[in-house]
Amino acid sequence: MLYAFICQDKEGTLEQRMQARPAHLERLTQLKNEGRLILAGPHPAIDSEDPGEAGFTGSLVVAEFESLEAAQSWADADPYNAAGVYESVTVKPFRKVLP
């Protein structure tokens, strides 16, 4: 089943985000290589592809897991969590309808 990971950043954590980004992307690349990643990306803090020092307010990931528990476990192990970037992470089932 698909699961949505709705992640909210703590304010002022752009530096921690950038330091943890390579490890975060490595985990997403693994999901992609396994054919389980539907989409992933950050929410810019301003209306811009490259928000610069304004940074990001969070992230959205949609990926396939065998269960909600497995999805939550994956989210809990995210490098952004370990780096203190995320204020909250909501994991919930997602049903893709379109496209």
C-alpha cells in the first residue's frame, strides 16, 4: 500500500537539513531503485524553486510499504529526524487516483 509522509520542519533548521541531506537522499534513492517511491520533495518556504536562505518548511514523500508500521518505522529512522530538522512527521495511508 502507498503511504504519505507529511513532514513539518522546525524553524531555523536549514543548516541541519543541508548537512543531513545526502543521507536522506540516499534512503529515498534506495526506495526509488526498489520501485517503491512515487514522489518526494521539500516545501520551499517561499514561492521559489530555490528558496535560498529562506529554506524549507517541510517535506512530502509518497512511497509503498507493506504496512503502516513499516512505513512509520522507515519515517522514524530518517536522517532529518536524527538531525533535529523535523518538528513532526505524519504517516498515513494514501490511495493514488490520478494520474
